[in-house]
Amino acid sequence: MYMARRLRLSSDGTSSTSTILNIALAGMTIAVVIMFLSIAIVTGFRSEITSKIYSLGPHVKVSLQPDYTTHRPRPIDFNSYSAIIGAGNEVLCVEPIIEKEALIKTDNDYKGIGIRGLSASADTSFMAQHLIEGHMPSLSDSITTEIAISRHVAAQLQLGIGDRVFAYFIDDNVKVRRLTVSGIFNTDFDDFDNATAIGNIAMLRQVNGWADSECSYIAATLLHQENSTPTAYDIYSQLVHQGIADKSSDTFQVADIYNENITYFAWLDLLDANIVIILILMAFVAGFTIVAGMLIIILDKISTIGILKTLGVGNSSVRITFIFLAEKLIVRALIIGNAISIALALLQKHFHIVHLDPESYYMSFVPIELNWWYISALNLGVIVFAMLALVIPSYIISRLEPSQSMRYE
């Protein structure tokens, strides 16, 4: 250790050896930057997409089985089942929601869309953050005819704030409501934006002819959203047990947000697989560069090796000395690579310099998340991998004879 601290990587800053070592340093630095940014970007993608999925839909939703004769949805009574659904420790709150298909028609065009009716207790903070014009519809208990539509729908139907449209609800009879556009939102999640409008639950209750406590489903928001599947199972078990106790004939459907959006989560898992491949490739690149750098250091210090062996220093001590000497190069690459990576990551995080196609990636910019646990693990992994990669080339030192190595100047 002492000898490694005293030795310099190159005895001559203008020599070809110094140039080659600088190239090795640059190669390792680039590998560190690529690995660092790959982890930050994929972590950012997972965080952003997961956050949107969990914000755009209920974590768990409970409804009744459709009518077997007409296949029409049956309303569920919120007052009868909300206490059972909200009794678990994981459930943060419950709320009634009505979803109703409608045909939105203007003078020049029309579009089929699902209107999601929310109550006054609904959490609309996520949608409010993504409003680009106007305001969220009034969600009071009284009937209002305001709706919020996406930017895509507004562009297709040529609608703006304050415009009025006809909404046709088709069941046994066609029911018509005149709705006013109060807000325009953009979540960059096309599957949601193209198919959903936000409205008032009281208006949809009137259209369906339902009682004040009836809804399409009861939505449960969870304290830990990643526990949606086991929580959904627990809620279903509680409802079945209560139904047996009450001798009820109701048959329930309980869906959790993870399984309803399994395609998106499978896509995120594929991204994780891609990052593993990138890390492995960059590890091989860094390993090759580390071995090459070690060989250059040995050739540069070959006379020093001969002197140390002549003085009686054992092969293992000389090998350890040169392994720690090569680690200086690796630590230098880590410091420079981390500094460059953090600077680039912060620029992208705050200024969104690199843009994406929202139709393909569900967001308009490359997301960045600096997870310091992952970053620390990456740096530690690079150091450990480098130490292991240096063991094999260090055996060359054992084959050098003092009488031969001291001839080189």
C-alpha cells in the first residue's frame, strides 16, 4: 500500500505511455458515464410511468357482475360496501365512480369517449397538474354539465374552453346532454387521453336513473400502491365472507391496477432487462480497458519491478502494489465519470433538453431519477470488478526475472 501511494502512474507526462494511459482513462470514464446514465434513465422511466399508471386509475376497484341476461353493468351501492372495502390497513380512502360511454358530437365531427364521473371527495390533484387550459369540472353533489377533455380530443373536435357539445348516451333509449368544456388536459398517456373525459358523477347518475349512492364501481386508493394485488384479494375475501353472512346474492368483481395494466409493467420489465445487457457490455468494455491499462503500467514500471524483486520483495507484494497502482486510474475514472454524469443528469432533469415522442414513450422528455443507492452500488461494483479484472494480468509480474526487467530503461 505504501509503495502504491508513492509510485506515479507515469514517470513522464509527455511520454507515449502517458498518452495511452489517458486513452485508457477516457475509455473507463465513458463506460462509467454510460452505465450511470443508463441506470438514471431507466429508473426515471419506471418511476414516471408507474406514477402515471397509479394516478390515472383506481388501485383497486370493486363492482358487481353484469346482468347475465342483458350483459349490462349493474350499479353497486356505495353505502352498503364502502365500510367493508375501506376497513383494511392498506386502504387510504374509497370513493364512488361512474363510467359511461358517450358519443360526443359537434357540428363538424364526432367521437366516442368514456366519461368518468367523479364525486366531490375524489382526488383530482394529478389531473389538475396536467391541465393546460381552463379548470377541472365542478364535482359538487349537485348536477353540473362541465367536462374536461384531452388536448388530442379537443384538437380532433376543434373545441376550446367554454364550447358546448352534445353528448349522446345510448342504452334502451338515446339520452342527450349538452355539456360545456371546462378544461383541457394532457397526460401524454394516449390510451387514457384518447378515451377518457372527466365529468360530474351526479350528472351520470341522472342519465342512468340510479340512486344517489349507486355507482359503476367503488375505487380504493391504497397506502402502498405496489400492494394492489394482495389487497384486492383481501378485499374480495372480506366481501365474500360478508355476503355469506348476509345471505346476499351479489357476485363481485375485484380488479387491481397492476393486473389491469400488466402490458405496461411487462414493458418496464423489458427495460430492466435491457439495462442489464447494457451494464454487462459496459463491464466488458471497462474490463478490457482496465486490463490494457494494467499492462501499460507494468511495461512502464518494469525497471521498478526488477529493483523491488532484487531488494527481496515477494511476487505477491509486488502484484498487490501494482493492483493498487492501477486502482488509482480506476478511481480517477470514477470521479470524472460521476462528475460528468451528475452534471448531465441534472441538466436533463431540470431543463428537459432531450425530448421524446409522447405517442411512443408516454412522456415528452427523457426522465431522470438519481437513486443514490443504485449509484453507490454501481461505483462499488466497478471497484470490485476492477480488482478482480486486475488479478490475471498481475500474474505477469511473477514471470519477470530481476536480471531481465532491469535491462529496460
